[in-house]
Amino acid sequence: MTNNLTSAPRVTLDTNVCDILHRPERRPEIMSEADARELRKCISDAKIVAFVSEATVFIECLSFEDKLTYLAAAFTKNARPEPDPRRVAVFEDMASLGVKMLHAPLIGAEKFIHNMQWADDVNYSAHDRNERFGVFCRLYPRHEPIMAHGQKLLAAQQSVPRNGNGFPAQRTPEWRGIIKKAWEHADDAGKKAIRRTVGPLIGEWGDVLIVASHHAYGNDIFCTADEGKRAGAKSVLHHGKRANLKAQVIHVLGPNELLAWIRSRQAA
């Protein structure tokens, strides 16, 4: 974490913090409206340099069903889902404050918020940043649990009917497509089961990419109100993992802790 008072600290904002800053009255149990407005002003006044990860935008701007659609469409010419305009508005608001976007290579590598500038490579070259991203991600399973679930669905499929020439009558979709296909054919109870199984896997994959992008750029503070409780102890953001993150020079602060730190830094 930078102690240079002449250099504005570089802060990566998690989704929940962006939501609080977008609507300061939104979560008074986490941060008071007055404090949220003060933290918002710290960004617009460049007292901190703020960023969001493109993985954050992916997770937040697509519904669960649209995420499945996107995974199935990636690397094809099939139509992509349109991002939720309500969620887009949050990140457009962040962009208006000067927040920039960190690269976090996603499947298909496509951008959902077009008026947010990419972050500059200040601490590391683009090559080194990509290397740091990869090294961090390899510590975690990332998309592999989702892939394993899709492969399990594929294995459970009955043999594909063959036509008169002995060839498959239709191409069996790969693991990314089979999950979307299962969703489309499921009843309400089946959809709930798919969401219950796959939703947390996508969320945790996104969290790893978000923290990895923060680490890759060498930013000073990762600000989140998340303790990884829904994903359990395996979550990268679980409070029990904070010591591990600190050992990797990833300093995690809640929004109130961040504001207190900015105030103390200004008073020094």
C-alpha cells in the first residue's frame, strides 16, 4: 500500500461498493449515506484513483440466464445477450466519476461498458500484468467447476441418434452449451436447481478474476463489502482468506475502512 502522500492511492472497487457509491442511500447498514457521498467525492476529486474489473461488469450486467447464453455463444457468431441497462447505468455513473476498467481476460474477451476507459499500465508492463494475472488465477479452480458440471451433463446424455449415413443427426453441444440447453428444457424446479448449483460457481469464478485483475495491475487497495459468506470458506474473499491475500500484497478494506484511511492520510 502506498504511503507516498503525493501519489493518489489506486483502489479497485468491488461490485457492492459501486452500488453503494451509485446510490449512497442504498445500504445504510453497511455505510451511511453521508459517508458514501464523501467517498464518492474522494473519487471525483482524485483523492484516490478508482477502478473496476471487467469481470465485475460481466458478473453484474448479465442475468443468470444471460450468463449461460453468453458462455454458450462465446467463440461463435451467435448473438450475444444485451446487458441489463439498469446495471449498465451503475458503471456509466462510475465512469463519470473517473473510474477506469481493469482488464480481466474473460471467455470471449468482450466488453459490455463501452464508455469506460481502460486503465493504464502504470506499475507493470502489459506483458508483466498478464503474467501476474495468470499466476494468481492458477491458484484457484476458476471455470473448472463449471466445466466439470457441464461435462457431467454431457456424460449423462443418451447416445445421439444417427441418420441413415451413420453420422450423428445433430452435433452434441460442448460443456458451455449443454448447461444453457439444460436450462432451456428445465421446469421451474429444474431451473432453481441449476441456478443453485451453477450460480455460485460463476460468482466465485468472477471473484477470482476480479481480485486477479487488481493484483495484476499492482493496485494499492481492494475495497469490498463482501466476505464470501455465500460461497463459503473456499471463496477467495472469505474473511478467513484475508491473511492469504495480504501475503500476496493484496490489501482488503471495507468502504468505511477505506474512507477512514483516506481521512487519516489527509490529516498526516
